[in-house]
Amino acid sequence: MNRPFNKKRFWLIIALLALVEALVCYVVLQKEYLFPSEEVSEVYTRYADDESIDASFIKGYRVNDTLFVDVTLLQAKDSAGWATLKTDFSIPDLPPDFQQIIDNGNDLIATKKIPRQQDLSQQDTCGIIYDVAAISRLMHTVSIFHTKELKERRAVINHNFEYSEKQTSK
């Protein structure tokens, strides 16, 4: 059976194919946002479902011109969340003179090394791989910089020190 050529049907099929192709291109370009990566830190997964803590994972945070590291950001939503973070990361109370600086709106960033949970095949020269925790008492946040080697830890500590220095010179 020979059907006559139908222009409307032809252009409808072409338009549908173009729309499907545009949608496929959009999904491919936006896949990082539409389908979040499964590569998050153990710290993120521990706090992701906590109602009093807002957990975020940042892949490839720029520390300086040559260094990009993954960061887990934990921000307390209320006083119970901040108490949990202080307990879990052993954050001590500040002396009154430092607390006064923070109460005046200056954000002093404290840094400390924290051991990372890892398998024994990825040991540092000291035998343990450390991450760097940056603690902001003003914002009630703990940022864990997932570093791989000593020079990365030094760069992160220097980055946080420079930030604190800018805050106090205001």
C-alpha cells in the first residue's frame, strides 16, 4: 500500500527527534547536578541525615592557585547542632578575650588535624592520613579539608590563617 507523503507528519517527527536530542544533551551536560555524585566523604554521610546540622560536600574546592581539595562543610542549625559538633570534634571553649573578638563579629578560624578513617594501603609517612578541620565559632561551622599529603595540609592551614588575619585587621 503506497501512502502519499504527509508534510505535517514528517515535520512533527523531525521536531520530536530534535526535542529528544536537545533533552539528551541537556541531561548529559547537567548530570552532575541532576544525579549527585556518590563520591562523598564518610563525614558527610554521618551528618547528612542529622536534623540540627546542615551537611554539604564540595568537590574540588580551590585553596590556592594550584591546589584543589574536597571539603565537607558542617554547619549547625541550632545550639544542639553546635553542641554536637563541639563534642564530636573536641572543640574547646575559648578564653574570654578571644570570645570577645568573636562576639564583635570577627571570624577567627581555628585549624586542627583530625585522623581520617582509611584503609591501611593509603598510609602517610607517619602511618596515618590526616584531614584538616577548620572551625568557625562565629558561623558555627566545621569544614573538613580532605588532604592527601603534608604539603596540602600546610597549604590549607596557611589559607585559613590568612583568612583569620584578614578578619582581625578590619
